[in-house]
Amino acid sequence: MAYRAPLEDITFAAHDVLDITGDLSRAGVVIDAETIDEVISGLAGFCTGVAAPLNAIGDREGCSVVDGAVRTPSGFVDAARSYVADGWPALTAAEEHGGAGLPHVVGTIAGEILAATNPAWSLYFGLTGGAYRLLKARGNADQQARFLPQLAAGRWTGTMCLTEPHCGTDLGLLTTKATRQDDGTYRIDGTKMFISGGDNDFAENVVHLVLARIEGAPAGTAGISLFIVPRNRIADDGTVVENNGVQVDSIEHKMGMRGNATCVLRFEDAIGEIVGEENRGLAAMFVMMNGARLGSASQALGIIENAQQQATAYARDRVQSRAPGTLHDPNRAADPIIDQPDVRRMLLTQKTWAAGFRMLLIWLASRIDVEAHSQDADEAKRAGDLLALLTPVAKAFVTDRAVESSTLAMQTFGGAGYIVESGIEQTYRDGRILAIYEGTNGVQAFDLLARKTLSDDGARLRTFTGMVRELDSEPHGARLAALADRIEAVVPVIAEDRTDDPARVGASAFDFLVSVGHLAVGYFLARAAAVADAAGEEASAVARKHRALAAYFFDRLLPDAEAALARSECGTGSLMDPAALGA
């Protein structure tokens, strides 16, 4: 039951439904469909041939610390060096840094396949790409010249060092200290935890992007600065030399993603250099954090696709019980479980989420490209507004559905799914973290409602719902428009209630995000169905499949949005009643 990259589904989503090349061309980004397809096909070959066979090995062996440095599982070093030698880390890096200069959307498509084949191994390079983009956006010319070519090539890897043992998501409490030196550098002292890819044994250096507080800085998030702190010092000629006071104290013992070294890092008199302005570090770090949130969604899509492929293959092969009605073969004592209605429910739910999320994430990635390159200021702003609105939706809604989908996949296997040899239990364990890191999904929901919707009186939301209403004439358009109306209507109610009830936004945020998530997925599935309808009898098999999945979504999954909206309209009385949880 080996994973197969869903190249037909990807090309249908990117080209037939979304017309990515035309969309990017209008923004001044020139790339043809053939180039995208060739790159993705080549990467799929690497992933299925090299990365996928190491997935179970990485889970069994995990990472270890030997003489203060991380040792990754068997095969990880050779795979990483092959990946670097083939130039895959540089896909979307700028040409002046040695990259291929491909649009961001190509990297997002690649991220799905990487995560589907080996999420723990690929995370080392996903974070490296985030470090590259942060320094490209916020680093000075000297920093860019020294670090970007190495990060782009994957010769050096990157991390984001935010949280500490005592503060979790509340970064205003961090205590890592930065002390100014006469030469303009800073001495960094403190401990960071939950650092994914915190160290490895295949890169020449690890570039840590560290949040710390300069002595005398204001309390809270207003006093946080951002620093580049490489694992090893870098000589004037660019060579990597001795350790820079960065120590791996331990590796977390985790439920999943065991092949990725999640480290507790100790910085002792480490030399760092500031990125951007003092006390503006958190704003700079959001460049990487927002990218990581979309990256989490791509990882989640890979988990969903891998899980549903495993479950579908098993359901076709597993013969047990009799199928209902005409599906039963009278010449057999039992039938494949894929003919059982409840098994079909589980499989179709997974397949529908995969199809809808793929279109959503490809489209969102293309908004990054449009915002960055469009010469039309209004179009660039529109892309940025939609990206800001839907990034928390992508992170939270997609990762929650990944947990649901891998659970359904395990359920399809029955008892066999609970056994390690089936492979599906690792898929579940690896995907469970996605709903937690890069800001837990409750944080994302609050961000969507409070900061991205209420803060501008729903203007960004109306930009998106206006897009949705353009499908009014399509078969599913009326239901989407009705849902958009209800979502818009609940916003002023929550806005008014929060004046007297400080818990109102937090109490409604999760369900509000769920309703917007359903609207987004429904929008793209409706577009896919419209493509199939327009082709008529000439519609391809993949187009007909997407039309069928759209029908399933509107019949079986969209009603959950109505329930979520009903909850979001509730007051906070029963939720905040102190008697409910006891003393």
C-alpha cells in the first residue's frame, strides 16, 4: 500500500480549476504548466524513491544525542545530502541566491508530497525555507549575502526559537537575554524548548532565529528582539568553525514525528546579530510564523492524502461481511468492505477534504505570489487581505481535519489499524502535532475572529464572501451564498455582545472558524464541479471524481457548518458557568 503522488489531482486543481499559470501571468510571474508539472513529477520520484522508505525507520529509531550533537535515524543523512545535491531545497529561492526562482505555489505543492512521504525528515527543510524567507524579507544586505545562499541550497538548515519552558505561547514572558557588545553583536543566554529540527548531522551549520530580550527593553511582547544565532561560528571567509555556545540539552520524547529532532536548546554566551530593529523582533518573526502556519496546512494535506490512500487500498482488499443489495456478489461468502456504506462514508470524507484543501492551499500560495509581484496595487492588497483572512483558517481547519481523517483511516483498518505493522497508526501519530504547533488551533480561531474579522468590521471577510457569491449561477452556488450570508450576519452580533461580555469572542471563535473553513472548501469544490459540468460528456475521469466529491461535500459535510454557526451565535452562559467544571 505504497503512497502514490496524486499528480492527476494536483494538475487538475492547479490548471483546470485554478488556472494558476494564467493567474500568475496577470501578476507578472511567468511560468508555464509544463514546467510546474515536470518539477512536481521529478520531486515525487525523489520522495517516493528516497524519502518514503525512511519514514518507518525514522519512527522506529528516532533521534539521539551523542556527544552533545543530534544523530538522525539511519538513512536520513544520505537522503538529505541527495536532496541538496539535486537542488530541491532551492526550488523557490531567488536566482541571485542560487535558487530556481520558481513561484511560491510550486513549493506548496511540493510540501504536500514531502509531508505525505516523510513528514519528519522533510520538516528540517521546510523550516529552512522559512528561515530563508524571513531573512530575505527582514535581514540587512550583509546578512542576506552571508546566510541566504547557504539556506537556499540547504547546506545550512534553519530553525525558529520562540518558546521557553515557562511561557508556552505567551511569548511576552520569555526571559532569554541579549547583551550588547562593543562590536555590534549580542551575547545570547537562555533556554528554548520545542525547537523542531533543532539540530542535525547532515548540515554544515544550523541557523537559529532566536527571540530574546535586550537588557532594559520594555516588558511583554513590546520588548522582544530577533537574532541570528548560528550553531557554529562563521569565519570571515565564510567557513564554519567552532561551536557558538549552542548546546542540545535533550530531545523531546514525542508521540510522533520521531525522526525530527525536537530539541531543548541552551544558549550560553552565544554570539548573535540582530535582525531589523530592537524591540521589533516579534513582528519580524511573524514572516516565518505565518509561513509555518501555511506549511502546517500543507503537511496536514499530505497526512490526509497518505491516510486516505492507505485506507482506500485496504478497504478494496479486505474481504469481510456481505455488502448490501446489488453490491453483494452471490458467488462469494463475503465482499470487500469498501462496499459497506459506513466505510464509504469514512473514505469519501477523507477524499473530499483532500480535494478541497489541495485547491485552497494552492490558491492561497498563489496569493503570496500575487501580493509580492503584482504591479496593480489594488490587486496586491486584495491578495494580501485574503491571505491574512484565510491563513488561520488553513492552519486550524486543515490540521484539525487531518486528525479526523487519520482517525477515520485507522477506523477503516479496524483492529489492524491499531497495529504498528499497518503503518496507519504512525500516520495518525505524526499528524497529531499539526493542530498544536505554530499556534494552537484555538489561537488561530481567535486570530481569525478578533484580529482578521472584527478589527476591520468584516471588510476582509466581505472580500472573500464576494468571491463566493460569484458562483451564484453554479449548481452549488445558492447554498454557498446562503452560508456566506449567515456568516456575515453573525459578525455584528458578536461585535455588539463583546462590549458587555469579554468572553464572547473567545467563546465563538472556534465555531466561527469552522463555518468559514466549510465555506472555503465548498467554494473550491463548487468551482471544480463547474469545470466538470462545462466539459459535459468530455469531462475527464478526474473531473468527474471531483464533481462527485463536491456532491458528497454539500450533502454530508456542509451541514456541519450550520451547526457551527448555531454554536457561534450562542451566548457564553453555559460555557462560562463556574458550576459546570466544579471547584
